[in-house]
Amino acid sequence: MSTNTDHIPKTIILADDHAIVRQGVCAIIAKIPNTKIIAEAENGLVAISCVKRFKPDLLVLDAAMPLAKGIEVLAECQRWSPQTRVILLTGFTAASLLSQWLSAGVDGILLKSCSSDDMKAAFEIVLNGGKYISPQTQAILSETPAVSELTSRETEVLSLLASGHQNLSIAERLGISKRTVEKHRSSLMHKLDVTSVAELMTYALREGLLDEYKQL
């Protein structure tokens, strides 16, 4: 026997800074019965505002957006609308980043490389109260060796190195000695098992440490 609530559409907010991504997701959601997209957000602050105002059933959230990071939006969503379920839709494939989202309590993880059928299935599962971690994400988490946790200072040095700064410039920016920067650099190379700044750049891009590249 159906109830009146059976016909109330599930409400969804899309938060991604790329209009073409939102359009694609909208097309997929349109194929799911009894759902309604009630707002779209092109940056993190708008996403937080929309969640507070509408308290949707589902938030589809990009990891990297202007003004507020996806993980910050997730935290505010959990604060203001704890009943809202959240799916991370991301182009980042770093195991440490994906693990961070799982630890933060996200309800689903989808990579932007997934098929439309997988995306539709994930939305349906999460809207019905389940959890969904894409096969690609599971493979990354199971196959990628754990990376030693970086200190906050090492993360700062990594970001500056990957942005093209030399040791002396980094030392001046952070108010530390050049020798200390060299020690942090050596530690980074060891922890991340890399041998060049180019490899550090690759790691920094995957982790979203370079603001100008946060468009995945």
C-alpha cells in the first residue's frame, strides 16, 4: 500500500564548478523516477548556503571548488542538514584523499571517469539509504600502498616546491632556514618514494595542493 510520501520527489543539489559536469549529472538524474534537482552550486559557499536553505535528500558534491573545499562543504552539510546524504563526485584519484572522504562520513564516492549507468545506480542506492563506493575507488584503496602521513610543514613545503619555488624562496616565505627546507624536502622524497620535483608535482596535483589546478 502506497502512502502520500511515496509520491514526494527526492530532492537533490548539485555542487560542481563546471557547468558541463552539472549538465551531464542532470541528464542522468532525469532518468531516475521521483527525483527533483532543486539547486545547483558553482562554488563551495553557494553549496553550503543551498544545503542550509533547502536541506535536500542528496548532495552531489565535487571535491575541489572555489571559495570552499568539498570536504568543508561536507562538514557544514553534516552540521546544518544531517539527514542529507552526500555523494562525492571527483576526478582526484589519490588514495589518501579518497580515504579522507570515507573517514569524514561521505555516503558514496564516484570518479568522474565512471559510466552513466554506474552513476545512475549509485544515486539510486544512496537515495534509498545505502552506501556506494565505486569499483574504481575500491581498487585504488586496495592497490595503493599507504603513504606516510605528512606533517603540516611538509605539506606547505610540498605545495611551494610543486608551484615552482626554490629552497631559498620557500625558506623566506615560511620564515625558516634554507637548511630546514632541504631537510623537509629530503623527508618528502623519502616518505613519498619519489626522486624528483616533477614527481612531487604529480603528487601535489593528485592531492589538490595546487589551487590553480583544482578543476577536476
